[in-house]
Amino acid sequence: MKIRLVLIAGGYGLRLWPMSRSALPKQFLKLSSDLTMLEQTLQRTKGLDINAISVICNEEHRFFVADQLKNEENLESIILEPVGKNTAPAIALSAMEKDEDELLLVLPSDHIIKDHAEFKKTINNAIPIALDDKLVTFGVTPNEPNTDYGYIKKGLEYKNGNVVESFIEKPNLKRATKFLKSGKFLWNSGMFLFKSSIYLQELEKFRPKIYNACRGAQDNKAKDSYFTRPDKSEFLSSPNESIDYAVMENTNKSIVVSLNAEWNDLGTWNTLLQNRKVDKNRNFLEGDVYVDNVSNSYISSEKGFISVLGLDNLILVSTKDATLVASKDDLENVKKITEFLKNNEREEWKFHREVHRPWGSYESIDCVDGHYQVKKIIVKVGAKLSVQKHKYRSEHWVVVSGTAKVKRNDDFYVLNSDESIFLPVGSVHSLENIGNDELILIEVQLGEYLGEDDIERLEDIYGRI
């Protein structure tokens, strides 16, 4: 039976703020290697008999997925959730993507797995179980009484796995220690393997509202290249539930297969520190950093010099526009920071100073509201910004490097390094990189209002009108 790899790439990873943010979350960042978390997840499946790939993500992240997987021949669809409804509906959308029955290998895209050979061996050992019409979940053999994970209790043996006796929410330390000593419990990894038909059958049985909402959404979907857009009005009626809560805890078809492949769910700064190469004092240091008498700490500087003296168990992460300083024992409260920023309409919970777009990126260098803003703009080779105009601001563009093709009203201009152009308020304009290297320019905006919503797009190759 054909295997479809389903990569779950939704979520915002705000427990890893300020590095992970709503507009650019952890699954699209290079946190533990030279590959992003999404790219790592795909890479570790190489060698498995996978003939198709689907990715489930939020609408606003679609171009990160398309860009990072652009060379993947088996990529068939990027399913854009109209809103986040948790994993049960997300997986249902993928199971309904094609009419034929398939084995679905469902993998979150924010895990670290170091032993790829063991991982693939475990997946292959689980295939006969899935072909028996069972719903396979993968449980990680625990090596500590971790309270950050849910647990699965193993029951009777079934081929290469065990019948699931029960699912347990995150326990306290005393209970987790008891679980570890018993040898009967596994960490719940959130990875699955099953026939699409069997998952949908059990979902319809136990959660018909989710099934019907997803069926309606997929029956009325829109297709645009790789992108699948399920119908929003239909999908909104779906309950918000995890696959464990909706299906796995209710069905009698749940089988857990043990995984011993050096797995970690990269959900917190503590977990990230455990998966980075540390020095003799158990510190991970990144960027322009000086420490003395410091231990057990994660210290990272994206811009600027940081010095730390005489501290232990520290998380210090400094980006271009925000800094987190926290005890390793108080990281659950990171969400209070993002809630504060969001409630006070601060952009730091959502955007980095460097904001990514399908065509490249821009970075705000300086801004005085109501007067001026200075941006550094980088345009990828062959990329083009939308044809647009502004109601409140004029713009000056100065090319730093590369070759730009600029449209201003009915005229076209080719600009090279050290050349510039002025775009008056209301002028129709566009920018395209026609060179062989990145186009870098400085943009100076002048006007009474400088918000990003002062853009009227007239044409856009990325469909953002």
C-alpha cells in the first residue's frame, strides 16, 4: 500500500519566544542544525517507501513551506487550514485529500530524532500492524521522569507493538517517577501510522461533527498549484480536538510501537539546551557572548555584545528587537510575555524585526511614527513585489547591490548599485530582481502614516490581492 507522509507544520511555538514568533514559528527555523525543523523532519524519512507528501500548515506560513520544500519531487499538496482546530481535524483533511486508500505516516515537524536508522526501522516494523487496520501511535521509551510529556500505558503485546491500555496527561514528578520505574509507560510522541480509511472510519464513529465539517471543507476546497484551501465556512463548524482525545482514547484499534531513536519534542528552551553542544560548564553560547563563572545556561545574542557573570540555570536570548532573561525553572511563564505583548498590541509577539515575505524580506532599521521609516529590503533572485500604491507615504529606493527593475506609473527603470528612484504618494509601482544575485536596497518612507496596511495591491504573483 502506498505511503503518504503527512507533515504537521501548524502552531506558533511561542514557548520559544523571542526566537519563535507567530509569523515565523519554530518549525521554519534552524534551531538545532543547518536545516530547519521542517527540513529535518523530511530528511529523516529518506529511505522509507514514501510516494507522496502533504504538509498541513496555516495560510500565513504557506510560502515558508513552499520555499523550504521546493526541491522535493514527492510534494503533492500543502493543505492550508482556514483556522487552527488541533490535530484531529488537520489529519482528517489530509486523509480526505485523495479518494484512494493510503497509509498515512503523520509526523509533527518540531521534533528532534538523532538515530535516523532506528527511526526508519521502527516505522517499517509498524507497517504490518497498520495494514491490519490498526491505528499505530509511536511511544518513546522514557529515560527520565519527564513531566512535560503525556504518557501511554502499554497493554497486551500485538506483533511488534502493544495494545494501548490508556493515555495519561502530563503527570506530576511523583507520578512520572512511578511510571518510569514500572517499565509499562512510554512518552506520547504524537507520531502516527494508519490507513486513511480506518482513521476516517473511527473519526466518523466517535466524532461525527469533526468528520462532517472536514468532509464538507474538502468537498468544497479550492486548488492553487500545490496549495489546497479547504472551505472555511464548513471547517469552522469542526470542534477543536486532538487526535488522541477524539479518536485514539476511544477506539479499540490503538496500538503503540516503542521508539528508541533519541527523540525529543523541541518545545521549550530547556529541551533545546539539552540538544545543543555545550561546553565544560554545560553552557551553550551563541553570538558575541562573554561569560565568567556561569553554568547550565543557554545564552544567545543575535546582535550586540552580551556579558554574564556568576549565574547558573539561565536562559538569555537576545534578538534584534527583544530579549528574554529567565531562570530555567520558570520557563512555563514565557507565555505570559507573549500574552502581554499581544494584549498591548505590540508586534514583538508576532513579527521579528526582519519580516519574511514570499519575495524575500525586509527589516525596519529606524522609525519615527508620522515622519519617516527606514527599511533594508532583500529581494530573492527572480522575485517580484506586487504592483501597488500608497495613500499616505512616498518612498525613496537606493540600490545597495544587485540589479532592480522598477515600474513607476507607466515607465520602467533598471537600477544598479548606488542608483536611486523616488516614488511619490499615489504612484503605481513595483520592484523586481532581474540580476543573478540578491537585490539589496534601502527604502526611506516619508508620510503621516507608515503602517503596512497602507498598501493597495493591484497585481500580485503570490495571490495576495
